Amino acid sequence: MVDPLFPAPDPLDVDPRAVRRGFSRAAATYDGAAALQREIGARMAQRLDVVRLAPQAILDAGCGTGEAIGELSARYPGVRVVALDLALPMLQVARGRSASGHSVLDRLLRPLAGRLLAPVPQFVCADIAALPIAGASIDLAWSNLALQWVNDLPRAFGEFRRVLRVGGLLSFTTFGPDTLREVRDAFAGVDADTHTNRFVDMHDIGDMLVHAGFADPVMDMERITLTYATPQEMLGELKAIGATNRTRGRARGLTGRARWSRVTGRLEALRRDGRIPATFEVVYGHAWKAEPRSTPEGHAIVRLQRPAR
């Protein structure tokens, strides 16, 4: 019997420790398999072209191997970048990539002319839902394909709003419910375990942003289909980027030969023009931190302005 005061964990919740382990193990193979992540990051960056923003400090939340750091630093010269990830080995790869991008002359001159050179990124190993960052210290919070690994999205959005300055922008991507539907359908009825993440609908995410106190949220979505030669290639690529099943309800042992044959057979039945498809529903969102309308205690804030003379 389940104690109502201590309910059993939702099997679709992700296990943060398993997420950390998975991405830590994938740090060395991630860049070789993350073509989709790079493409989505590039499309996300293009959306900044129409945004009027001159940030002094940027948070890259879920930075992975640091792919976006160079893009953000080039787009906003002189900006201070805080790169944050749950997996320390990912941060170590990102730090190495960042260090290789600085010339020897840059490193020699920095102690003498640090203020004239682009700030060196700061690397922080932490959870998006509990940011170890001072409030109102960030102008742009950027997160590419990390929020699908967060169980408590409202809490994460609350943390983003806390660290943003008034007028700051949250820009993010995540995956929607149609993501990996082929894999989900292939495993349906095979056993009682969970096999893919719970992906949140775009409209629900928009509602969460409003409830978190963000202004003018903009949400849109596109579907991208990748194709693979075999089921093994598809699942192997997911493993190489660390995006394997990390739900609490996942199987803890090996999949039996009969069940695995049933799953691969269902995936093979989807083959078109010699390739097996995998759908990714990509959700793009951004929202602004506006002036607060109430105090933390819930009292309305009234701003008085002198009349123009």
C-alpha cells in the first residue's frame, strides 16, 4: 500500500543520478554523434537575429561539450559566459574546447590586459533546477535541448527568472511529445517498463512560463526526421550522445532476445527507401523577465511616476 504522504516515484520521472552518469560516459563520443543537437542549436541562434539584446552576462544551461559558447561569444563580443552542466566530464570537454580557442598571445597578455580581452567562460557543475548563481545577474539564459531531462520544469523556469535581470531573455529548445514515437511504439506492450522520456507539450510549457512570471512567451515547433540503416544504428547514436532511457521506470536488466527481436521487427517494419525513421519534435521558446507586479508576499507593487512638466 502506498503512503499518501510519501507517494511512489513516477516511473516516467527521470533519475538525475542516471542522467549524470549517462552524459558523463558519453562525453568522449558526444560530438561525433550530436549532428541534430548542433543543427538545432544553429537554428536557435538564428532566432536571436531578430532580438534586440546587448547582454553582459549569458548563462548556457546544459552546455554539454560547449558547442554554443563560441557562437554566443562571437555574437556578443566581450560578454561573460557561465557554462553550466550536470555532468562534470562534459564540462571538462567544454573547458578544453574553450581553452583551445584562445591564442597563446591571448593567454600571455590576459594577466596584463584582462579587461581588454574577452572574458574567459566560467564552468559550473550544477543542476538547472537549483542554479548556484546570484539573482538578477544574467541577461540571456540559453538552454539547448536540456530541459527534457528536468522533472520539475516550473521550478527550472522559476530559477531562470530568478537569475535573469529585468529585461533579460530566456531562450531554449526542448523535445515535444512526438519525439521518438517510433521507439515508443516499438516497445509498446513488450513489457511493463518505460522506454522513452516524458516530453511536455509546447502549450503546457507556455503556460508554465506565464505562471513563472515571464512576459510575452513565444513558442513554436517543428518536426525533424532522421533516418538510420538499422535499429542498432539508431539506438547506438542515442547512446553515444547520452540520450538513452533514464526514467525511473526503466528496465534494470538486459532485454531478452525474444523481446528485443520483437522491438527490432517493429522498427524494421517502418523502413522506407531502405532507411528507418526517427521523429524529433523540436520545441523552441523564448520569454522575457518583466518588472515584477507583486512582492514575494503577494502584495501588488504600485509604481508612481512624476507627471511631465
